[in-house]
Amino acid sequence: MLKGKYCFKVRTYECDAEGLATMPSICNYLQEAASIHAGELGFSKSDFDHSGENISWVLTRLIVNMEAYPKWGDEVIVETFPRGGRRVAAWRDFEIKDSDGTVLGVATSEWMIIDLAARKTVAIPQSVLSCIDDSVVPVLGTNPFSKLRFPNECPDPVFSSRAQKSHIDLNGHVNNVRYIEWMLEPCKSPRPKKMEIVFRGEAFTGDEVNVSVVADDDGLLHRVFSNEGKDYIIAKTVHANMV
């Protein structure tokens, strides 16, 4: 199995006031690299569409650890590969590098496939599992994901917004990177050193979203949720400079 290797150039609109790419921008690169590589391997959403299957990939977990963020005008290389899977989940890893090959960060992710009509998970196709190379070395180990829990006594929201039509992606729901933008809005910097996120629910056009943040032992816990209390995401970040 060959790794996918893709080059992105940091644009002005992907940077913060310091001229550095933000975590949401990095996550957009990862999402695009995953989509392109899935297409090259024959199991992208377009491939499912062409075969008459009304199914698509959804991101359910993501960890991104950054050593350094690229600046405006830099070239960013994303290398990605499937690293494993089971009946209803597949895992994909990433290495984020600069143009000289220096590693800026690493990421690992979990994906599921949903029936777009029923909005329910379906089994991972064998064509996906057959592309997995057991000899590859996971970038963050074989069991990197934590059991993230937000405190039962949820503090009042520190930020609220509404899902817009422009936030909706090809799967008909709010794109995963929007949740990251919302959860980082209360923070001083949109560039955490580490981020782990669990996607728990779908938001659609017009839905109200609320963000709560609390301090954890070594970082911050984030919750994005509906007015009715339904969780959209639970996440943890570690910042060089805390909120």
C-alpha cells in the first residue's frame, strides 16, 4: 500500500492575526488529503455514488498533535494512510510536514460509514479493509483514543452560534471543522498544541449550537451542544497559552 502525499499552500484566509495557520486550517488539509487518497484507493464518496450506494464517510474521532504551525505562504505536505479497521470503523493516520520534510505534527482519526438516508452506520466494505497494510507503524500507537468525558455539571455556554447553510458539507450536515472553529472561539489562540475530539451528533442548518469550556488537569475540555442538551462534540485541547 502506498501512502498518499499531498501538498497544500497556506493561504491568507487560513491564518490568524499572527500569520500562522490555525488548527481548523490544518484539519481542512487532513480532511482533503483523506478524501483524495480514498478516491485513489477506490472508496471515496464519489466511488460510492457511482456504484449507486447512498453511503458516505463520517469522521468520528480525531487527534492532532502539532510541534509547530506553518505560516502564510508555506507549503505543507500531508502524508496519509489507512492503518487498521474493524466491522464499523476504519482508522487513518497522517504526518504533517514542511517542504523540507520536517515533521510539524501528526494525527490519527477514526471514520465510519453511514447510510445517508437512514443516517445510521453500516459495515465497512471489504474493499476498504483489504487496503490496510499491517506493517505500517501507527503515528500515535494502536490505541490512541481517550474516553473523553465532560463534567456532569455543565457550565453556562461561553459562546453560542447558529448553523448556516454555508456550514453544510456533502453529507448534508455541518462539516466537522466547523465544530472545531466553534469550540476554539472562546480560547485565546486557535492553535492548540494538542487536540482530541469525539464527534457525537449531527447539526443541520438553523440549529443553535452552544460551547462550554472547563479547565482539566493539563488542558481544557470543550463541549459543543444543542439547546436541548444533545452533544455534537466533546474535545480536549492543550495550549501553550491557556484561555
